[in-house]
Amino acid sequence: MNPSMHRTLRTYAVSARMSIRRNLQYRGQHMINNFASAVFGFMYIAIWRAVTVSRPPIEGYDSQTLTYYIALCQCVLWITTFDRSGVQIAQRIRDGSAGIDLMRPLGLMGLHMSQIYGVRLYNFAFRSLPMAMIFGAAVGLPLPGGGAPRLLLIIPAWLLAMHVGATLNYLIGLAGFWTVETGWLYLSLQTLILMMGGCSLPLELMPAGMRAVAAVLPFACCGYYPVSLYLGRGGVEVLLIMFAWAAALSGLAAWLTARARLRAEVVGG
Amino acid sequence: MRRTALDFWRVFWFLAAKGMRERMQYKASFLLTVLFRTLSTTMDFVLIAVILARFRFIDGWDVFEVALLYGPVTLARSIFDAFARELERFEHYLVSGDYDGILVRPWPTVFALLARKVDVTRIGMALQGLVLIAIGASQALPAGTLSPAGLAYLVLVLPLLGAMILTAISMATAAIGFWVIRIDDLYVFTMYAPLSAAVFPLSIYPGWLRGLLHTVIPVAFAGYLPVLFLLGKGGSGWVLVASPAVALISLWLAHRLWLTGERQYHSTGS
């Protein structure tokens, strides 16, 4: 690695660390929010228990597996979905701060992605893990089985899930170069991940048409795939699908970033 | 000078109309927001429909009965979001010191705060609520499980009561902000989670959650309890009287808390 690239990467690391520090200031409030998020999880668990009670397993999902599935989705969503960084990037374009971002001797994408990563790493430690502990205590959410070989699938899958979610979020921010309001995009992304990403119901339980659509979209990388691997469903082919989506979305983001630079039309300031 | 209700009405609409005009300046953005907000809430119900298409019942409620529960709550939420959403942004007023500007207005502070924004982008959500009630009623009326009077209650009365209860919960949460400042995360606990829970039969939830939704965060009176009775699934007719009482008492208590909290307010300074 040449010294210039090393310096750049170190700057991105500092940017991610600052993002973590900023969030650490609010960890008290975030802990309250964790309980509220857990309530959402308990709600969905109650719904699934109500519809599956005293029924035989469907597509391999019994009441208990669905309970774990929903609990894990609530945890993974914090590293893939629940983060408004993208909207904040768009806000910087609206208020003119993006002009400063564009002048920095750093890549726009690298700068924002490192900040988004910072938020997500913080979320993993202060949101996902505490939530997993709450669910562990309340519904007996187990540690992943299958030993080291399974962990070698789960860890990269959760990292790829984080990357896909971060890139989708960054793409929302980039949309700010073309549209004034991006709140609706964030809302839509959240809905798509919850629905088509299998965070509310696993892909196997979707109607055939819906499942076919969900299977060709990237949103399952943010919920269904990482959670399925944790629960021992699926193998290395899942990881390959996730990797392909991560690469494709990163490429798209890099290409759009180059186009956005040419289009930069900062309002306000 | 004593102000009449008409004065309040005039000022509210004057300020609200200005807010609406401001919102309509970006027409494409406005239309996209309406469209995607509506799609987002529609997807929520599609999810329930998908689950119930496979499993048929949730604790004895079919998809049409759930639509009759989902519809009024969605309508209530759209009314609340349209007229009282500014309460949910109250942390911003406290952190930025913008509340100073509200305090110096010659109007009650809650009124001045709410009049700052009327969000017409919620119209899609309101229509969705009405459509869901129509879908549910298309089965319940011919089957005789819902009377025309019951339907009128679901369309005309319950959404207003629901909006009042949501406003009360939101006002109480915002009032807590006078002491703790940061309340955005508290809203998830007091508003968003209970609202999502309220569109399902509350009998499916564990006892502690059910208790919470019947008392401290009384969204049960904004949907489940009245609908349960109107569909002949249980409960007593008293709930139709109890719901307005709960809405009024909640609003009164929330306003008392607001006034008490307001005395604790410290500006951020300049």
C-alpha cells in the first residue's frame, strides 16, 4: 500500500471513530430506545405465535424458530437499516454544507461511507448486542450453533449485511443531488427492507410471486440472509449472493458519486 | 381581551394555510411524499393480509375484521399526523431554543406549537384508512356482524377519539422533555410501538404489554376495545362511552403535565 493510500484510509478510520464518539454521547437515550425496539420485536413475536400456535412447522419454521427469527431481525436491522445518515447527507446538500465536503481532499463516498460505518459499528455494540441480550433473557435466543465453520459464514454475512445497508443508505444521500426531499426515499427503503427483506416474514412464507420478487432484490441481504445463516439455514451460496450485491451496489454508488460531483448544484450556504 | 373559539379557529387556519402553501412549493417532492407515505402504510397492511392469507385467523380475527381495526387506527393516526405532528418534533424546539419564540406568542403555547404545521401529505393515509374500513365493512355488514350505526361510529367517531388519545400521549411525552430535553427515543416507546401494536387484536400480546396499552398508553380505547364490542366479539357497550371519557381525561392530564413542565423550561440562551 502506498503512503498516500495509507494516509487516506487512516483519515477514513478517524472519520468513522468520530462518528462513533458522537453517538456515544447519546448512549443513555439509545438504551431507552433499545427497550422500545424490543417491544416491537415482542409485538411481532406475539403475532407469529398467535398465528402458528398448535400448528405443525411450515417450510421448516415452527413457532420457536419464528420467535428467534424475528428477534434476530430486530438485532440485524440496527446495523443495516435504522440509521438516517443518508437523509443527513441530503440535508448537507440542501443547506450548502456539501460544498465543503466536495472541497475536502478526500473521496465523497469514502468520507460518508466511513461515517455511516461508524454509526453502524456503534449500533452493533450499543443497539444490536443489548437487544440480543434482552431477547436472550426473554425468549431464550440462543448463540449460533454449528461451531467455527458456521461462524465463518455468519461473521462475513453480518459484515456484508452492514455494507449493503450502508451503501443503500449512502445512495439515499446521493439522491439529494437530484431531488430536494429524500425523507420519502428513506421511508421507502425502510419499508422495502422490512417487507421484501424478510424482516417481518421469512421469504419461504411469502406467496410465490412476492418471494420471486424478493429473491432478485438486494433487501434480503439486510435481514433474511444474515438471520437465516445464524439459524443454520443456507450455506456458502448465500454468502456469494450477498457478496455479489455488495459489489454491485458499491459499483453503482461509485458511479453515481462521480456523476453527482459533476451535477453539484448546492442550494443555500 | 377574551378570545373566542372562533378567534382560535381563524388564527389556526391562517397559520396552517401558510404552512400548506410552503409545503406545496416543491410540488413533485410533495406528491412523492404523499405517494410513498401511503405506499409505506399500505405495505404494512399488505403484510398482515399476506400472513392471514396463509394462516386465516389471528386469535379468531380474520383479515376483514383486522381491516376494521386497522382502518380507524390509521385514520386516527393520519388526523394526528396532520394536525399535531409538531409535538413529535418538540425535542428540536427544546434543544435549539426555538421554544422561546413559541412562549412570546399571545396564544396558549400548545396551540401556537400545533399551528406551526399542518401536514397535508397525510391525506393518502386517511384515504387508506377509509378504504380498509370499506373492505372490512363489505364483509361484516352483509354478515350482520357489524351494524350500520357501528360502521358510522368506526368512521366518524373512533378516528377522532383515536386522534385525541394520540395527541394526549404525544403531548405527555413532549412535556417530559421539559425535564429531560432528549425525548425522540422516548417517542418510540410511547407512540410508535403502541401505534403499531394497536392495529392487531391486543389479546395476542403478553399480559404486561396488554396492561400498558389499556392504561398508561391507552391506545386500546382508540381501536381494539370499541371494535371488539361493535363486531360482537366481546366486551360491554360501556366501552363506547368509556372511549370518549378516556380521550378527554387523557388530554386533560397531558395538558396539566405540559403546563407543569413548562414552568421548568430553561432556554438554551443565545
